[in-house]
Amino acid sequence: MTAASTQPQANRYLAGNYAPVRDEVTAFDLEVIGELPPDLNGRYLRNGPNPIADVDPSSHHWFIGDGMVHGIRLRDGKAEWYRNRYVGSKHVSDVRGIPDIPGRNWNNSGGGPNTNVGGFAGATWAMVEAGGCPVELTYELETVGRNDFFGTLPGAFTAHPKVDPTTGEMHAMVYAWAEWLDHIQYVRVGADGRVNRTVDIPLPGMSMVHDISITDRYVVVYDQPVLVDLDLAFSGRSFPFRWFDDYGNRIGLMPRVGTAADIVWIDVPVGYVFHPMNAYDTPDGKVVLDVCFYDRMMRDDMLGPFGDSLPRLVRWEADPKTRTVSVTTIDDNVNEFPRHRGALTGKPYRYGYCAQVDTDSMHWPTVQHDLVTGTRTSFDHGPGRAAGEPVFVGRPGSTEEDDGWLVTFVHDGNTDSAEFAVLDAQDLSRGYVARVKLPQRVPFGFHGNWVSDRMHSPA
């Protein structure tokens, strides 16, 4: 296994299990504790920042590290392999002394996707925000090259697209701070993997538009008070965003077939949302948004997201007629990396899942929220054990919303090792359905997905 970092502790995002691993490992026939559900045929993939070379701890921002995808392949109740691979980029190629990866680099970016990874239109895509182009990966996680949706993406993309389960289309809200300082862009990608609609949306400042929500009627813009600071940019900061007290905070409801002129802007409490859990329309015309809400972001901690405040789970019910919002706290405890059943994206739903991040210890439980009864159920992975984003995988043919599994990577700080874990989403008290021992540590990262072999099959 790979030991924790020896980098100086002054930067929390380079220490402990935030620290990078440098070896690309392939391991077969992994040890399974318990029984893997035989219906889980595919790969669990997760992306995160993993600097390939030494960085300056005094200025390194967690969001900037080179991308590394960790993946485990399951089939017929067996864990066939684990792989971790750097996502190709100009910087990774330069460090390795090899030619740049193929594909159009529209903004000449040196970095590559380090934030999300998933399956869409029969391929595997690594993704990042702030202008970067998606990078296509093989089934075995080797880099194919930049893929601008087969030549149809005009410029930037995002790490957080949302797939409409009814149409199969993917919706994205994208920004490119160095190229676009006065607008963002809405991008819609068809189920065939080709862009079929774009809308430019002017903003008063270059906001860090990290995510998007969709409902049956709207796409939702998050225009928040973390903005590009040109002084930081000109001083050489690779991630020149900071908190602006006087910017305000608002959401924009754009009709699915509308334009920027049709957006209904609604002020919401001042703070920051990286990740909404889900959103949906109500019969009386309102929009419900469940979000992980930070009171402040990147005001004092300029190296990552966790130094100023930690997020709680809240519900905003926005009324486009009165342009007002009502606020309800769902859970005052820390909730981040929210997920729900993907078949209910943009639709009324009952269950959501989060990681309870604890930045002072390696103790991150997995939390289930019943949004109808208000019940909160927590699964404790044990002392010194921290679980990442819980990804819901529905049981094939299931009719109940919570009939399926939660899958995630778990870091064990007691042994500085990692496991892939499967929980029963209907009964967390059952404990682990299965655990798979991994051959090395998996650093804390960002996002991933279950990619079934029906979505991207082996060659």
C-alpha cells in the first residue's frame, strides 16, 4: 500500500489521505469480504486531484491537481480488477516527456479533467469545470484523448452535467474564466453524444458555477459570491477565485426551451453551494431545490473548500411568480457529496445520500435522508474510517426508489489502506454487504459513478 504524504502539513490538501499516490497499479482477482451482488456487472469509477509532480504547498489549491481515476471492475459476484490511471493532459505529458494527448485543446489548457468520471453515449468520460474539455478513457481507464463530443462542443464544459432520465439528454452549465469574463454557457448534449443546443448567459461577474440543477420545466443557474479575482490571477494563482461579500447570491430559472432573456432570477441566502442533491417542480408552479449549503467559501481558506465553513443540507422552495424563496433546514449536521437515484433526476423523490465530512478526523459516516418522514439514518464505518461520495445503484427491475445499493471507497486511517464498500440502501443497519480490499490507498477526491457494462461494455 502507498504511505501517506511526507509533504509539509501547512497545506491540509496535501497531507494525510489528501496526499497523492504516484504509482499506477493494476491488480486482479481482489479479495472480497462478504458477497458482492451478482447483478453488479460493471465498474465503479472515481476521479480526483493527484499532482504528478511536487507542488508548492503554500499556494497549491486542491482543485488543481492532475486527474487520477480509480476504478474497480465487478462481474458475476467477483472483483476482477482494480486500476488507477492518470487522466491524460498536456501537463501530464510534459512531466512524462511524451507528446500531448490527441484531441482539440480549444483554450490551450495545460491541465486535464480531475473532478468527475462516468459513462455516457457508450463511452467513458473524465470531466472538469472552468473550461477544460472532457477526456475519453478506455474501459481499462487508459486515455484515448480529448473528446469535444465528436467535434460539436464549441468550447468549455463542466464536471457536473445532469442526465435527464426521460430524454437521455445531458445538461450542463459551463464557464471558462480566462476566456469568458462576462458570461457562462448552457450546453445540451443529445443521447448520441453530440451537442444540440447552447445558450450564452450574461453574468455581472465570473462566478464559479460549479453545478447545475434540472427539473422538467427548468434548468437552474447558480450565480454565487465566489468569483474570479483578477489580482489573484495576475499574481500567478492557478485557481484565482475568492469570496466577495457584496456580490449577493441568486438562482436563475431558465425554461428548458428558453433563452437568457427568459430567466427568472431569485435571490437566495448568501452562501455557497457546490452540490445540489436534486430539484423538481411542484404542481403549483414552484421549484424545490435540496442543496448542501456553506455559509462562506474561500474567504480565508484560499487552498480548498473546507477551511471557512462546512455545509448543511437545506431545502429552497423557489416561487418564480413572486421571485421569493422559502428556506428549510433538512439537517444541521455536515452533509456533502449528495446523491440520489439517477432515474429520478429532476423529479420528485424521497431518498438522498451524503457523506458526513469531518475535516478534523478520519471519521466520515454515510448518511441516508428520508425526505418524506424527515428520518436521518447514519452508517458509521468505524473509528478512523472515512467514506466518500455514496453512489446509488438500483437493483435491476426494482420498483421501490431505495431498492439498490450504495457503493463507495472507504479510507481506513488505522492502516492507511482503502476498500470498496457495498451497502444495502434499504437497510444500512445490515452493515456491509461486501468489502473489497484494494492494493493501495485511494486519496480523498471528488466524484464518480457506477458505469454498468450495458452503458460501456468491454471491447
